[in-house]
Amino acid sequence: MKTQPSGVPVDRSSTRLNETSRTRVNPRAQDQSHLDTQSVSDLRTTNEALQSAQRSSNRDATSQRVGETVDRLVEAEILDQPRFDSAHVDFPNETHIQTGQSRRDPISGNWTIFAPGRARRPDQFKSQSSSPISSLDCPFCHGNEHKTPASVWSAKLSDDEEAVPQEADWTVRVVPNLFPAIKPNSRSRQNDEPPATTDCRVSNQTAGNTANPLFIEEVACGGHEVIIEAARHTRSLSELNLAEIALAFSAYAARMRHWRQQPGIQFISLFKNVGRDAGASLQHSHSQLIASNHLPQSVREIHDRMARHHDRFGRCLQCDLLQAELDHKERVIHQSDSLVAYCPHASRFPYLVRITSRQHLGCFEDLSGAMNEEVARLVLRCVRWLEAIIPGVAYNMMLHTAPPSNRCSSKVHHWSLELAPRIGRLAGYELSSGGMINTVYPEAAAEEYRKQARRSDPRHALR
């Protein structure tokens, strides 16, 4: 390898009354003249039949009232359409309606409401599948390098390592984003240049702020890069082989190490959007890195929570949480001597997977080469399991690492990677409260992942 560092359908019939169960036995219709000749056992049998018919009639009337009530609530959009089957009954009677459960994430402190019934809502706005784009039109494919800025990092696998040998002189390349979210930091340097000497932050006056202290402004600067993960046209990590995805993860670590050395950089976010519902604008498999002079409030709060836990117990919160998940077992989908993948107890999204190391390590970019490759291998497996469960699913991948603004944070912070499928949409409640509503319990999601793991490779599957 050469490295070039230039920088659930609803059955409506099941809610109707069973016509055959409406049969009623009218005691007046019995022929009284034969009672004298009936045996005692015949009388007992007849009486039991009358009582059974009466109970059936009462159940029918109750079922009809329940059905009418549910229909009215569904039409008013107060309740979701119920499902009746042997595994789950939303509304077993008129007085009980299944409610959601709230769980708190010990790391972020945020609450998630679990409401599986909402997954059965009718959807008139289902996204249409996007038409595939030709590699001739894709700016990230080999041959179209002129459509992107010059690369700041690139590497090439040998032909026998690539899934499909390419004529390109690169397998993975990193380029500045042509449409950056933040102002590029002109004072930052590439890997082969000396570090910058000036902080990229500016004063409020320079940013054009008014004298009113309520209106605080600051120039958002740093770097916004795109990691192109294959020279050929691919749309998901699952289409890469192990050598290719391991090289992409090496690029992640290299660029994160570069940006944490730049003065003024307080936060590094590395993420991947796959599919339109996950925010992707281009199909070609790629990830993005944003290095910013601003530490988001949510990240600051997470750091403070982890610091308080460490001060109180002398241990990392992520380490304690991981051990609790391993002890509980129900939400763990994979574990090795080095890594664990599990569905968090308070998962924000359906089928959310979190991957982290058993050993405490604050920064992803400090992983050894062997550990980095092991992470890449596990991510590849998890993505393939996810796409087997939900074919064509959109998902986000997010790498969480210790903020470079406080090097002591590596003692309390513990790196992790999350895969977040996007099978629902953020709506009014999520935007107004900051909380999430999840339609799949993590225990059920973990079981689905374990099933797929057994199907794909029983040697590495948990039982």
C-alpha cells in the first residue's frame, strides 16, 4: 500500500366481528316437551351450552365496542392502527391502551420514548427510491478527479487487495469539501508542513456583531473534508472488501490526527450519510470530517457528565456502561477480546448499534493499526447485517472521540462508533423537545442482529 500524504401490515378483517360467533341460542326456542325425557346429563349439557352462548354474545358486543372506539381514535389520529396477533395485542380491552416506555441515556442524559405501535402508522409520504447515477456523472469516481479539489491525502492498495482492481493511482482519497459548512482555516497546514501558529477564532467585532450582548456571533472556521472510500462507484460500506474499508478507516484516523494538531480546533466530527433519508446528496460511498473552532453544547454536556462520573467513582462512565451491558447480555450482538457491539438501552433510533473497545481509550485516532482494522471488520459485518434486516436502508455512521480542546478529556472520554438506521423521520415532538421516539426496543433489535449474524457466519455469532 502506498500512502501519499499531501495533506406491519394491518388485517382489517381481524377487527370485524366474527359472523359465525354471533349465533345465539334462544332458550324459548327449546322444546319444553322433551325435558321430561332428558337425562340429567343432557340437562347439564344444555345449560352449559346456554351459558357459553351468552358469554360469546357478550364478547361479541364488547369486541364491537372496542373496534368502534379504536376506529374513532385512529381516524382522529390519536392512536395508531392496532395489530391483533398472537405476539402482541395493542388494545386487549376498552380500559387498557398500551403506553410507551421512557429510558434515559446515562452518557448524554437524554430520554428516549419507546412506542412500537407507531411503526404501523400509515405513511403517504414514503420516499421514492432514487435512480442510480452513472459513474460518468459521479464526481467521486476515478476519472473525474478534476471535478473535486486536489486531494490532501490518498492511498492505493495493490491490485490483489482491491475487490475490483482499478487503474486509478488511489483507492481512498481525501479532498476538501467543495461546499463547506464552515469557513476553511487558511492557517492550517497539511501533514508535511509545520503547524499553524494562529487561532482561527475571531472577536465578535470582527464577526460583525452588534453591541447587543444577546446577539453573539463568531466565525465558524476549521476544515470540512470528504473521504472518498473507493475509486469505483459504490453506494455503501457493505460493497467494500475488508482491505478497502480498513484503508478508509486508516484515512479517518490520519485526518483526525492532523486536525487535532491545528490551533483553535475544539471539536472533530467524522460521520457518514448513506441514502437520501440519512442526508446524503451523492450516492458514491464517502464520509465527511468537520473540524471546528466551536465545541457543541451537547458534546460539552456529555463531557461534563462523564467527568463527574469519573470524579465520583474513579472509573470511566463508558467502561461501566459497557460492563453493565455485557453482564445483562440481552442487547449485545457481538463481542471479542477487544471490541463489543451492542444496541444501547436507551437507543435513540431503531436498530441503533454502538461499537467500542473493551479497553479504555479516549481517542479513536489513537487506535493501533491492528485495532483499527478490527473495528473496520466489525463495522462491515454490522452494516451487512443491518442491510439484510432492512434492505436498502439509509443510515448514518458517527465516530465519537475525545475533543481535542481538552487533552485531559481522554481520561474520562471513551471513543465509540454508532450506526443509526434512518427508518423514521424527525417530527414536531423531536424538534420541540430534543427527545426521541423509537419504534423498536433495543432488545428486539439485538435479537434480529444476532439472527443475521448466525446466518452469515455462525462461527462469530452470539447465542
